[in-house]
Amino acid sequence: METKRKNRDYNPANCGVTYFLNRIGGKWKVLVIYTISKKHNRFSLIHRVIPGISKQMLVNQLRELEEDGILERIIYAEIPPRVEYKITIYGQSLMPVIGVIQDWGLKDLRKMKK
């Protein structure tokens, strides 16, 4: 089943920021990528670690990230079957950006607590 994303290819000015946001913008994708980078790579673990995300939203986000080549879905032929997610080499290129976002967030949190 293919999901249709409204903004995936909308970028009339060929803007890099718009392109970036079309790929990993929104409330959940950066959190999903970050969570998987911290070795929480199974659906149940990701769902447990990200408070507030519904199962259906998580399924949708994982599918979109896989479709965009950011995540790889690995199916292990075991009983019971096991599925894990891994950040692709292409997806790894986002980690420095996510690191900067995390650093900014931590600094601003400390500033707000003063």
C-alpha cells in the first residue's frame, strides 16, 4: 500500500530548506531517526521511547523514511518473525544535523531553567 504525501515534491523555488523539511520535517521523523540511532531499533522499542506517537503514525513515519532511503527495514526469518530498522548510509548524513539540533535544544533548556 503506497501512501501519498502532500508536500514530498512541492518545492517551486528549489529551496534546500524546503527539500530538507519535505524529507524529515514534521513532529516525529527526527525523533524516530534519533531513537533508532540510539539502538532502539525495533517497533515496540521505538514506540515505547517516543511518548505520544500513535502506532499508526509510527508505521507511517517508518514507511516514509524507508521509502526515502533514510532507514532500512531488516526482516529476520525467525519464529516469531523479527523486524529491525537501521539508518542507511544516506540517513547517516543527517546525524550531524540532528546533533546540532540536540545541542541547541540542550543549551536552550539549560538557559530556560536559570
